[in-house]
Amino acid sequence: MSLFNPWVLLGIVLFVTSSFLGGYYKGSEDEVLKQQAEIAKLNEESRQKEQALASAVNAQANQLMKANQNAKLLQQKRVADIDSGALKLRIAVKASECSVHTSSDTTTTSGDNSGSASAELDGETSKALIAITDEGDAAIRKLATCVSLYNEALQTLKVKP
């Protein structure tokens, strides 16, 4: 049996090829297991971030609801004060050239604006103006909550646990 015997050469080639293929198969199986472990780890991190974001959204939503309820109570109180006459809205008006005081609702203000006076708004106009400002306040609260949630989500997603 010589080393140059074709059957010996074929045996050596088959041995080397089977060793290579066996190692390749074992290595690919190990790599698949490593990838599955990495995927499971990343999925768990994603679930934790998702839970953190969901709890942040719920906390911000609860805070916004409380702020809206408080604002609604304040709005109702202001409307009741306007109806009862406890709250009166006034606007600045240009004083007339006449030095005679024509109405008890018009008063001269002191200070730098000595030529201006104020006039009292009727109840319905006052309520309408307050309603407009309350709508603006509600929109600002809502947008502030959105910005806060965005910033919190950005920080949550940036940080690796």
C-alpha cells in the first residue's frame, strides 16, 4: 500500500473533505444558536423599553386628564363669578376729549396712560373671551404633553440598559 495508491489518495481527500464539512456544519449550528440568543436578548430589551414607554404614556395621560379637570373647574368658577357679578372684565378704551364723566363704568386710569380709560364687557362677551383662552390653554397643555412624551421616548430609546 503506497501513498500514491488512488484508493489511499481518495481516502485522504474524503477524510479532509468530511472534516471540513463537519466543522462547517458544527460552526454554522453554533452561529445559529448565538444569533438566536442575541435575538432573544434584543427582544427582551425591546419589551422593557416598550413597557417603559407605555407607562410613561399612561402617566402623562393621567397628568393631562387631571390638569384638564382642574382647568375645567377653574373655568366653571370663572363663569359662575361672571354670572354673579363677582368677576368683571374690562378693556382699555381711548378717553374722550370731554372732561365730563359720562358713565359709572368708565374710569380713568393712573400712570403713563393718563389719556385712556376702561370699559366693562358684558357677561356673554366675557364668557366668550374666557372660552377662547381656555381652548388655547387646553391646546398648549396637550402640546406640552406631546413634547414631554417625545423627549421621554427619545431618552428611553437612546439609553441602552
